[in-house]
Amino acid sequence: MRIWAHRGCSQRYPENTVSAFTKASEIKGLTGIELDIQLSKDGHMVVIHDERIDRTTDGTGYVKDYTLAELKRFKIAAGHGKTERIPTIEEVLDILQGKLRDKKLKLNIELKNSIYPYEGMESRIVSLIHGRNLEKSVIYSSFYARSLEKIRLLDPEVELGILDTKCSDCLYKLKGGCGAAAIHPYWRAMDLPSEVLNGYTVRAWMTGHLYPEKPTGTRLDMELLEHQGITDIFLNEPEVYL
């Protein structure tokens, strides 16, 4: 089972922050790190999961309605009186690019564009990744199949993963020609027999137990997940398993 850090180490540190990514990059044996990007009002790529900033910052409203300078004013509580800010993708790459270039780590960039399409985000992120010579270590994913089609046109050699809840819906999108080679279903929605998934990369995602929630003490049965056809899993607490 290949293990990825979901939004960084997102149970012990605030998700999608510099600290969460820094801690994840220090874990030996980690396959990669997953993060989410959206566009600010003035076209900057920022790393945040929700379309609204309400849950993770002290602000309210939609990411798309604020400039980068405005987004940077909002604080993310990090415990013990410490705060962080919404990072740009460039700031995250500055932290990770050494290991990405050395092939010691992979980066899954999810384009959060299934609700708001964010015109031009595909070309911006592909251009940035190529500009840093990181294209061999990056995987792009999205719930929006047309977005992956756009990325494939921009980079025919790119690795793509199609997101959905049910495993069957992921596979349906993949076979529809979005260009993906991997499927990214919810780990509790593996509704196809493992033999159907033979030969596919299946990166399952999870929810819950995000910072500042305390560890539950329970552990996943990795062998059972493998029997279901899952090859990779995005975990909020990868450090517990590696």
C-alpha cells in the first residue's frame, strides 16, 4: 500500500499549510503529498480545500472573491497562540521541490474546479510545474473531467487521476476519455469487485479527523483495503503508518 499525506499531515497540523507540508516531507517512506488549488480574484494559485475560507481561517466568504493580498490577511489557527496563512502553490513548491526533483516524493495537485471552473487554472499550473522541471513528479486530479482533458492537451505525458465518490463513477469517467490513468474514489465507496480494478492505480481518499482533532487510536486494516483493489491511500495521519 502506497501512503500519501492528505493535505499534508492534516490531523496534527492545520491542513494545506506550510507546517503540514513541511512535516509530511520529513516522513520516511511516504509516497507523496496531496493538496488542493484554487484561484484568487487576481489570478494567483492558492492552496486551500474549501471554496469558502470560513472553516479553516478567521475570515468568511469565497476564495474567488478575494485578491491574494486580501487572502493573506486571514489567519489559520495553529495552536499555542500560533497562526499560519493560506499559502500559494509557489510557496509550497519552494518547500518540496528538492525532494520532487530527486524523485523522493510525488505531489498530487487537485484542481478544485468542479463548482467554480476557474478559467485558465490548468494552463497556469502546468506552466508553473514545467517551469520548475517538476512534471515527472506531479499528478493532477479533479472531479471535473473536462479539466483533466485540458491538462492532457497542455502536456500529453502528464499523469492524471479522476476523482469521484463511487469507484464505479470514477471508472466511468476514465473510460469516457478524460485522459486519466488512475481513479481516485472515496475509500468507503469501493463498489466494484477487485478483479475489475486489476491493472488500475486506485488512490482512495478519506475524510474526517482533521486538525485540531485528536488521534482516534484506531488503525486501518491495510490488507483489507488491498483486497478491495486499493493501491494507494491519502491519509490525514500518515506518520502513524510509516
